[in-house]
Amino acid sequence: MAELKRTPLYDLHVELGAKIVPFAGYEMPVQYPLGVMKEHLHTREDAGLFDVSHMGQVIVSGSSWEQVATAFERLVPMDVLGLDDRRQRYGFFTNDAGGIEDDLMFARKGDDLFVVVNAACKDADIARMKDALEPEVTVTPAMDRALIAVQGPGAEAAVSAMDARAAEMTFMDVADLELGGIAVWASRSGYTGEDGYEISVPAAQAEALTRALLAQDGVEAIGLGARDSLRLEAGLCLYGHDIDSDTNPVEAALTWAIQQVRRAGGDRAGGFPGADVVMAALQDGVTRKRVGLLPEGRAPMREGVVIFDAPEGGNEIGVVTSGGFGPTVGGPVAMGYVATAHSKIGTPLWGEVRGKRLPLSVAKLPFVAANFKR
Amino acid sequence: MKFTEEHEWLREEDGEMVVGITIHAAEQLGDVVFVELPDEGTTVSKDDEVVVIESVKAASDILAPVDGEITEVNSALADNPGMVNEDPQGDAWFFKMKISDPSQMDEFMDEAGYQKFIG
């Protein structure tokens, strides 16, 4: 196994008493002394700080925004060109079979595109972008930057105490801020279903910024364990689990992320990898769909639990792709894929846990209402 | 109180053994969110999986420490699994058992031995 990497905040995690685990090639804090449950609840009630520096940050630049956006649209089925300056959007790279190679956030900063991709995929993503887009445009990994998320209803107070302009941002805005004398790029977004920011900071200043943010009222360091339960309750996909190279965006219930202009009849319809497959799926439907799954009892139904359409006998019609305990819900929550015929909200189904079929139902996502600043 | 290498404790009470998991085990598991207990009256053999315990992180099995019969289970845990974190060596016992072979207890550690074991 390759040697694990560390983020610029590793020493601080250790100092704060974090339990460190390997994750996507990095030594990351899975929890702090507060523990996963309290960290989760604290983020929903006040503010949590997450080190997400393992994620990939990439700048795509060229001679004009039109050139950069048009080039990037060859890799994603999103409306990139129509993105206003200082705005961010969710997207994903597709493959020739219409599957998802990674999901990502992209933002317009003047003529540049700032892309954040998943840690486990970032080397492949950078290679994909360079192969497809250079030398027309330049793909530059921001290797020397950390990424810190501050999430929760208290995030605005914490960040705007250091730069009042943070309060003026709304959901999916991006801005250059100066936090305690440190120049950062911030977006008003995250991966918890809560209001909050993701803050890109030069690696050398990451620890100073993190200490300053943790010194704000109500901000606690939160590990990857709570990050996972927060995003699960928020109904957000985890790449490699809920979506992967074999799931297409229609199956994954991510069609909302494909703007009309890239669909059949749009001005820039298609033109991304697997467009024929995705267009056909949009038009004809799919045989399986990603849905929320709510177990009736207390037993968590984790990734891999097989779903049936009857308490005994019957047919195998789906599988859990993410599942666990939702601290805010106060019980088990899950998501997974089921045959389209069984995907209607409220459909009773059964998940097999340790040889027993336990009841669950198809549920609306998210499990916890989003709390964004619109 | 006696301790096993599987991080269980056994305490004798009215001729039966009360069984639970240690403070160290509860800390390692993290926040417990689900406990599945055996049926009272079940006959078990040492190392049978008798209890399933799920934390926010993962599922774990609790093994029968010795041969015997489950005489009572702590049904309060089903409704309040968080007790396992709050009082693992007290109120959050899992089950009581009538043991068939007391000599199986001989290999277990005392408190000092267990502390040394988890070092």
C-alpha cells in the first residue's frame, strides 16, 4: 500500500485528540473526543468545522470564460457557460456508457473555473481534464491549498465575525474573503444539508485559519464519521457508494443537475461523454432508481443490505448503498437502488439483515430538511 | 467481577452470571445505536454469537463467554441502546446466564489482569 498522505491540519487533529483513520489515501480524523453522535448533533445545532483538504482543488483557465466553460462542457452534462460570475454549481463527469466517473462542485471566478473533486478520484480527474482539455485550456491542480468546511446554523456568525462580507453571500455564491488577515476563496455550500462555507486557503496558513475559526463561539472540530451521517440525512450521494461508473445520472436521481440547455432540444444539447445513453435514459426512463429508505425498526441497514419485495420469498429488487444511524432523525436511515416499479414513496419493502427480513419503506429525500441561505 | 479477552465482564449474582461489555469496549465501539438480544431460555455454547450490537460505526457480535442457558435479558437496552456508553459495567448489562461448567471461568482475568491486557 502506498504511504498515506497528511493534510496541513494533521498535527492539529492529533493535538485536538482526533482518532485518525486511513481514508482515500490520507490519514484523516474520523472523530474527536466529542464522538460521532454529538459531533453530528452539534453541527445541526451550531457549527462544525471539517478538514476536507484531501479533496482535489483544480483551476481551469484559458483566454476567456467562454473558452474555459465551453471546453469543460465536453466533460460534464451541466450548463457551465451560463454560470454567472462568482456562482457555484454541482456536477459530475460522465463516461462513454453514461456512468458517473466522479461528482464535483465547480465555480466561476472571473474567467477561471474552480473545481473541487473527490479525494479518491482526484488523480484520475486531473488526468481526464488534462487529456481532454489541454492545450486549449490549462488545468492546474491547486496542490498547495487546504480546504476547510464550516457548516451549521452558526456558520454565518462564525465566519462573518472575521469578514462581514461572508454574511452577504447566499447559497452557492463564491467570494474572495480575508479571514484574520488570510486571503481565502470561500463558497457558501457544503455537504451536510446545512448552511455553511467551504474555504480554500493556502496550506501554510491553514492551521492559523483553523485555530481562528475554532476560537469563534460554537465552532467544534468534526470528523469524517459525522460528515457521513450528516450527508446521508441530507440525501447527498457519496461517490463510490451511491454513485459510481456503472450508475447513470437518471438512475441516481440526479437529473436536476442536468440543465435544460444540455438536454434534447437545448442550445448545447449533448456533447458530453455518454450523452446518447443519458439522453435515452431521460426520455425512456430507467429500470432502477436511487431512493431514500427508512427502516421501520431500530436496526441500521448498512451498505450491501439486499432489499426484497416481500417479507418471505418474493424477489430481490434492490440494495442499500449507504446506511446507518441518523442522529437527527433519531433512528436508522439509508439510501439505495430499487427497481423503478418499487420506487414510489411509501412503498413497503424488506431488507435482509443477518438473515432476517426487516421492514422498511421508500422515503422522501432528504431525511432532514435542508437549511440553506437562499 | 471477571473479564474475558473478548472485553466482556461477568459478575455473579444469586447463583447466575450477569454479562456485559467493558468500559474499554464501549469506548472503542463509539455511540451504540442498536442492541439485539437473545431469547430468554436459549441454550448457548461458549463463543456463540448471542448479542448484536451496532454503533454509529459498525456492527459487532457479542459472544457467549461460557456454556449455559440465557435466563434473562436486559430489555431496557432495546429502547435505550445509549445506556451501553453511559454505564457499560453497571445498568447496561446484556443478559444473565446459568452456567453449565464453572471451570470455564478459570481462564478469565480479574480487574488488574484485564487492565494489563488492554494496556
